[in-house]
Amino acid sequence: MNKYDRQVVPINVFSDNQLEEIHMGTLEVLRRTGLKITHPETVELLRKAGCWIDGERVRIPSHLIEWAIDSAPKRVVLRTRGGDPTIFWRYTGLIMDEVAGEVRFFLNGIKTDREQLAIEVIDRVGPGGEYVTSDHTLSHFREGWSPTKLGNRDTYENWVEKGGKTLGEKANERVKEILASHSPKPISDDIKAKVEAIIAATETKIGKKE
């Protein structure tokens, strides 16, 4: 293992059957509903790959998704724009924390009471109406968004205009900020003594005590 590798113990939040259901559902959504993609070059690449194009709506056949998954490398080395490997083990923790936050958000469940379903609002607005200016929308529109510090929800054009920083670049910057400003709380003498005792016992057991 070199300095760019990091061994991570996998955490299984979902069962194999649940993962299979999520995967099959995702394939169905991408095939039937598709994605809205506003970047013409991307749309053209997907058209050539065999996707169904309807303006900015791109529907992706399931076999193409499966092919992409099977073709993806099992290990990816992240590199800077200059081609040098990034020390991604330093910011992998930040990225995983972001992912864990997303998982925690969805595991909280979805409320289905009358207020959340906006039954009265739907009845009042009616067919052909709009909900953007509704007081209910103003009160609740932020609740469906999980917080993110590293992710990006801008359009592609806005992302480029703001510098086009990748997830790795933003995470690396955040790591540097933490290292420069973070002051960890001191360990109590009681805990320090217990840690030192564990270390001493381990060193004695493996024969490395000097």
C-alpha cells in the first residue's frame, strides 16, 4: 500500500436485496423519465452512445447503464490538473462525511401528513396553476434539500462561472482550512492514561516494547 491508498472498512447500510431494488428502480427512472441535460456536447455524446434524445430530455437505456458500470475501473487514482496524484486520503473522510450526511437525511424518512402533502394548496391552485409564489412553498422548500458543503447544485454554466472546482479540489481546500484553523480539545488525563496503557500492552504483546 502506498501513500495514495487507503484501506476503508465498508459499511453496509442497505441489504443486498434493497440495493438491487434501488438499482432496478434507478434503471427504470433513467429509461422512462430520463434526465434534463442542457450541455449540447454532452447530449450529442449520449445520442451517439445510443440514448433517446427529445430536446434536452435524455433517456438512457438500461443496457447502456449496465455496460458503463461493468466498464468502470475498480480503482481510480485522483490527479491534479497537472497530472500529479492527489493525496486524496486526506480528504476522503470529508467526502464520506458528506455522503453519510445524505444517507442520514434520507433515512429520517418522508413525512406524508396533510401539511407536507400540501393537499389544501393543490386543491386551491388547481390544474395549470403554479406553486412558486405559494406561502406553503416558501415555508417548506428548503426541507427537501439535504445540507451540503462540498456538493454543487448549480447549473453547469454557473458552476463554470464560479471557477468549476471539482469535488476533490473543494475537499482539499477544506482540509487545508481545517488544518490551519482547527484546535482540538485536549484529552483528559484519565483518557490519556488509558490510551497509553493500551499502547503499552500492545507493544509488549507484539514484542516492540523498548
